[in-house]
Amino acid sequence: MTEGEKNKNLKECLEYFRERPVYKKFFSKWREKYAGLGYLGGKITLTGLDQEEKAQLSGFFQKDYTESRTVTISAQVFEKRLQNSRFAGISGEELLKAYFEQPLVIKKEEKQKELEKRAFYFNDIIKKSQGNTASVWLKLVLANHLPGYEILIQQYGGDPETFRSVLENFMAAVQRLTEMFREGNGCRELLPVFSAKVTGNPHYFDAGTAAEKLLTAFFSWQLSDTDSEKMTGAEEKNRLFYQCGLLRDDLSNEVLAYGIRGWKRDGSLHRGIEGFFLEKEPMRLTLHTMGSIEVIRAQRKQVYVVENPAVFSVLTARYPECAAVCINGQPRLAALLLLDSLKGSHRFFYAGDFDPEGILIAQRLKERYGESLHLWKYDKKWYLQFLSEVELNPRRLKKLEQVYIDELLEIRECMKKKKRAAYQEAMMEIYLDAVKSEESENGFVSSSADENE
């Protein structure tokens, strides 16, 4: 969100609340609470409200208060409802400042007392977890306000004793992961199974929980020295957990592959993958399976990577000696891990759709794999030849502003003018002719897969 968009959103937010008189009482209570705590936390209680005022609160918080004598709302509920509304991106503290058009005042003595109480609380937890990497992280986060600090402070401000239990389970989880890596078997564990072993509750580290947020922040810190790749939020979280030994989404996170072989950590062939290889059939390679493989090779040096399943299906049926991968839209973690494993020994020929989303996928893969990836039949000539009747609306065209690598700039500008898409299914014969030409001129170059047997 740009600064201009945020200012507009804040203006609309203020108009909404100022048009409803009950929020003057509501925000005044929060200003008093803030002055005492030094942050937006705890709960407020409103009394003596008439039916209209209760209805106004019910509208925003999506809860019926009309029969309630008093209305109690926590900071956590306030912040959550704010972020789930059309005013997402504005924090409760920002809203308070803007509503009263002046800085929030903190009672210094009360603030100092609260800070000392909070410091004692966290120091006690750190001392009890000496030797645990998580205690090192916790100490650094609190001292330097690193990512994760807001989670800690917000959760502490809600219910410190309940949060103590969350922190203890978080510490136990990190300790268990440390022991798993020390054992050195390289196996990854399903998150619900791991969660049940550590806490007794398979859903303890489910997405959105305070415990899961702490693990995510900890993993980000732990892997901060690794290369950061552009991924969607969900896939980035999957990557973090995977690299730290946990599988969040092991079976539905998959990639279509053909002509590949895999070797396990003990050097033996993965018989499941080998079966598909010998039968010359495509396979769905899951994140679960990827976690058990040490080495992956394709049967050819050239690996055709395509966006759409139909192209993948025809290509592998027509040329059973080829090697191919289908990412099926935005590449998921399983697809990226497979390509990462193949990168050192193979060259990728990538083909996708000519639309804003397809071009961004191509750019993302080119950035990740560099000279190892060739953008296959991805130029202005083919875009214009296979132009469809599908018009691109302004919202989709705006995505083209994110395209910046040299190889895609000509297509980007042409697409801005034509405002239409071209799809790779229509180009099937072009791809097949190209593969045929490469086979007849150079032959498929064998990979070094057999060296691993």
C-alpha cells in the first residue's frame, strides 16, 4: 500500500468512526488505557450505553451487544477486527493518534512500573530456558525490537499467564527440533504430529495461532543468512518450516514431473519414483516425498518446464525420452525444491502463458535460476501470432509494472498496447516442433543420472 493509499484509507476510517458517536467514548477509554500501559493492550469496559450506541458497536465488531448491560472489548479483538475490515493496514495506535489529532500521552511512573514487570516476566522465562536457542532469540528480539517483538508485546498485554504457557511450549518445540537435527537422520516431521508430541495438541501450531507466529519469526531469524527468494506468503512460510524440519503441507503441496529419478540418503533408489520412471509415466511429486530424497536427476540434460498441465501431458506423450516439469501456475515449494535439486546438472527450458501473471512467473523463475533457465519461445513474435480474444482488464495490466528484466520488456510493452493474452496451449505445435528440431539436430543429451547408481 502506497503512502497516498494509506492516507486515503485512514481518512475514510476516521470518517466512519466520527460519524458514530459511541466511538468517542470507546477511543477515550483506550486513550486512558494506553496512558497507563504505554501500549495498546488489555481490555476496556463501556457502561451506560443506549441502544443506538450498542448497535453502532455491533456493526463494526460483528457481535450483538444490544442485550448487554456492559460491553467489554480487548485490544486483541479491536486490532483483529480492524485488520479484517476495509481499514486493514491501520493499527489501533495509529487510529487513536489520528482520532484525537494529538500524540498519545503515557504516564511515566506507571509505564516504568509496567516495563519493569514485563522485563521480569520475560527474563524469568529466558533463565528457565538456558541452553535453548529460542532463549537466545527471545533475548535478542526484546533487546533490539527484531521481527517478532510486536507478537511478544501484544500477547503479553492480552493475558500474560496464558502467554507464558505458549512461550514454554514454543521453547519446548525449538528444543525438540534441535534434538532432531542433532540425531542427524535428515527426516522431516509433519507439523500436526510434531505439535501433538510437544504439546499434546496437533493443532497447537496451526496457522494464525500465537505459537505458530512465534515459530515463524524464530525460523526467519534462524535462516536469515540463507538466500531470500521471492515467494508468496504461504510458500515462504512452507519453505521456512521445511528447512527447519517441519512439513506444514506435505501432500497437497506437489509438482508434476516426468523422466526423473531419485536416490535416498542411504544411496538406494527411491522405488516409487523409479517405478514411474520405468513405466514412462508422469508422477505427482509431493513435498513429503521430496523430504526423503537426497539426490534427484532427470533422464536428460534439458528439462522442459511448463506452466500448464495440458502442454506437459502432450509433450511427454509425444516425446517419452524427454524430461519435463509442470509447475501448474504459481510454483509451489515442491516445484521450487525439485528445480533447485536439478539446477546444478541440468538446463531448464521454460514456457508459460503470455499474460501478466504468466510473465511474472517467468521473471521469478529467471531471477531464481539465472543462466540455468532459458525462456523458451517467450518473445514478441509468438505473443502476436497467438494473440487470443481474452482482454486484460486494468487491474491485471497494472501487474505489468512489476516486470523489469530485459528479456521480457518487449513483451511487456506490446501487451500494454494490445491488452490481450496469449496462451501456451495454442502454441502446442510450436513447442513440439522445437523439441523435434532439437532432437534431430543435436539429439537429447543424456544426464549423469546413472552415475548415482
